[in-house]
Amino acid sequence: GRNAYLILNGKGEKVAQLSNLRAMGKNFVDGMLTAFKAVPVSKTRSNVVLRYYDPTGKEIYPNLWQNVTGTYGVLQDARPFRDNLSCYFDYKTKRYGYFNRQGKIVIPARYVKAHDFSEGKAVVSPDGTSWIYINTAGQQCIGTTFTVGEPGDFHEGLAIVQKRDGNRNACCYMNERGEIVAGPLYSANRFLNGFAWVTVLNNGTHDYVINKNFKTVRALQRLSPHKELIYDDTDNTVHVGT
């Protein structure tokens, strides 16, 4: 069947009603949401199309509307704008690309996997197994192609990448010139406000807070077997789990 959905403001007041929808996609991200809309093509048949909506319920980005009949059960999320570009999924090619705030496709859908942009660079995979960094023009901006693990996004000028260290993958910090500046580490987390949490393997695992010079600011004490330190990547905080 077809469903109607309401858009409410922060006070719970109705702003708009979206009708003839088969399903919602992703709720509002940077002023846009995605939804599946049923569009009649005959008296007995409708196509399911992907639509973008603004907070008033207006359909936007008409050149990104896609016929997704038969595939709408796997709608990809609306992605946030980062560096004024948003990642989108092309259902025909099964590839990712990027469009700007006017809905113009800036980087065609040619990647099997793709991250959001961060500090002018995005991690993408042309083939599903190897990874590169591109700039907002879609050009590879770091010479290395990464085949060991999935590289991380840039935060405060550094990204976490992986390399082989004996019989395991180890984490390293890489600068914007593609140079490894710290590591290998057992695990590493992104920098926020000049600090990051890392784990070093040396006769057991040891946790440290480090600064941008990769110097230890604080050693984190290991807890009892019934509790563990849990890292929250959203705000770079550490809390105790039970």
C-alpha cells in the first residue's frame, strides 16, 4: 500500500504531508530526506521512484530522481553534505558519486564504496577491494592505493590507515602528503581537539591518550575483567562499560 507521512517541526506542529509514499528512506540530514514515491504510469501499474525533499515537503534535486522499482527495499541513506558535496547511490550502475547543494552531479557515480568528504578528501573504492583518496574534483590526491584494510577519514590533518605488521594489520597515522608519521599501533582513534586514544601492543595491550606530537599525555589504567573502557568515536570520549 501507499503511506502518508507528516513532517513536524520542533514543536510537534505539522509542516507538510507527503503522500503516495511506499516507504521512507533516511530522515532529515542537512535539510534533505529521501523517500520512495509511487508514480502511476498506467491505470494498473506504478513505478517506485526515489525523491529528495526539503524541510517544507518540497521535492528537490529533480536531476537526481531515480526509478528504483524492484529495488526500493534497499534504499541507500541520504548522506550529509561535507565540503559542500553529498554522496549518492546510482541504482542503475550500483555505484556512488557526489552532488553539490544545487543537486548538480560533480563527481559521477563510479565508485563501489565511498565515504563522505572530510577536510577536502574522501575515501573511495573503485573496485570494492582497493581504496584511494580523492579531492572535491574527483581526482586522486594521495599517491598511495590502499589494499590492506579500509583507510579512515581525515581529522585534524591526519587519517588512520593500516599496514601489515607481522601476521596482523596494524594502525598508523598518515598526514595529508601521504606520509606515515606514527605507528604501527594495535589500534588508533581519530584526533579531536588535539588528542586521540591509542592502544599499543607490548607484553599485553596498553591504552594511552596522545597529543598531536604523538607524545603520551596520560596512560589509561586497565580495569577488572568485568569492566572495560569503551571509546565513543562520535565525541572522542572514553567511558567505563559493565
